[in-house]
Amino acid sequence: MANTKNSKKNVKRKKPTHKRHTESDNKIPDVKNKMQGESKQATLIKLLGRSGGATIDEMAEVTGWQRHSIRGMMFGVLKKRLGFSIASSKEEHGRSYRIAA
């Protein structure tokens, strides 16, 4: 006869320890909460909120991000998710981006 301690019927199964994700977990963070902290997203919003705006190089220097990451944040998160209107203009020191009023 087989050993009953090792049979599948007697093995205790552990409950999963991971949390199931719900739709409420996927909510977009509130801009006000982000602006209270010193996050890089809040820093970009402050830079873009200036009257003259900011260039990609200025934003890269402040955040330490690469240029393509900054563009992704501006147009993917700030514009599409958070609903900011971002305007750009060509100036003497390069292309400048700002949050349009």
C-alpha cells in the first residue's frame, strides 16, 4: 500500500497570499495628491506651468530622465490620462512646451 502521508488527498494546500486586482486598484492618481509630494511628475507639471514653459533638455536635467521618457510622460500621462492641454512653440533656445490655459 502507498504511504498515506504523501498522497494527494492528504496534502494541505496553502491559500494564495497575493491580492486580487480590482478595477478600483487601477484608478488614475489625483493630480492634487501628486503635486503635494516632490514626484518627478509634479516637477514636470510645475515646469510646464511656467509662463515660458520648458524645453525637453531643461526637463531632462531636472528629472534625470531621457528625452523619450519625458515625451511619453507629457503626451501619454499628462495629456491623455490627466487631461492637460500641452502646447509647443519653436523659440530661439529650442522647442518649448507648456500647459495651455
